[in-house]
Amino acid sequence: MPLIKVQTSAKRDRDVKEATVKELSAMVAACIGKPESYVEAVLEDDVVIAFGGEVGQGAFVEVRSIGGLSPSVNNALAREICDCLEQRLGVDPAKVYVNFVDVSAGDWAWKGSTFA
């Protein structure tokens, strides 16, 4: 049920992208306190991003979960996500927005039915 979706202007080889989503998946599970077997991690690279009116490097990250999010969790996770994106993809944390969304169990489905 947790989802982390990264859209970034960085373009990387498949092995780097796979290593990045694996790291992000484990990170989300650990920070949110959910089993990693439920985490989905998505990385879309080579997207066009304008930040502050300038086209260039950057990333937009969405983290969605049914519970597990809080101001302290979000703050820690934002820091870890930015560190990961900087180390693995070379994206400056000053060019990254992270959006956290706590989703109702009735608004999230898996295997053909909602979690509610």
C-alpha cells in the first residue's frame, strides 16, 4: 500500500534505476513501518522539469500510504529521499519537491478490491 513515485529529469541506465527503486522501497518500508512486500516504488526518468521557471535538473516525488505518515516520519523520509536522489541520480535536493498523501483505505485497491 505505500507508494513512492519519482519523476526526475535525470536520465540513468537501467541498473542505476533498479538500484534506486530498491533503495527507495526499503527506505519507505523502514520509515513508515509497513512490510516492504506491500511497497511499490516507481522511477520515471528523463522527464522535462522546470523549477523556478528554469528548465533543468529536478525531481518530483510522491509518497502515498494508508497510515504511517506523520510530520516526523515525513521529515525523516524527505531527508532520506533527497539524499538518495542526490547520491544515485545527481539531483540537487534544492530542486526536489516531495508530496506526502495519507490515503483512506477505501480509496486504495489491490488485487481487485479496496483495503477497507
